[in-house]
Amino acid sequence: MTLKACKKEEKMDRGFQKKFKFEGSIKVLTQMMVDPAATEKRGGAKNLPLRPGEILDVIQFTNQEQILCRKSQRRYGYVPRAVMLPL
């Protein structure tokens, strides 16, 4: 990884921590897949846009309805638990 790419990732991680009031280091708990039968969903203010069959990194199990996830492009947001399947 180049120095420029590393700094960009650090900046995105700091932005995530500020936006979601997340404290501590960002650790991936597990990976989950968006249900292939689910419809494509557009993202919102803090929600991730979803595509069926997409694999996401789980950062935090926030409550019974939502999970805080990260996409491969280092975009963060909430995802409904109902559309997530374990790998």
C-alpha cells in the first residue's frame, strides 16, 4: 500500500468515527452477505446502499434491527439485520 492510499484510509476511518460516534479501534468482527433474494436498496444519511449477494465486514452489532458494516471501498453505514446472512 502506498503512503497516499494509507493516509486516505486513515482519513476515511476518522470520518467514520466522528460521524457514527465510534470510539476505539475499528475491528472487523465477521463478514456477512446481503441476501441474494433481497431487493437493491439505496443508501441514506447513515445507511449503506446494498446490492444482493454483496459481502460486508461487520464492525458492530448495534441493536436488534441494524448492524454497522463496512463495504470493500471503505464506506461505512447501517444495514438492516433482516437482509444479512452469515457466511
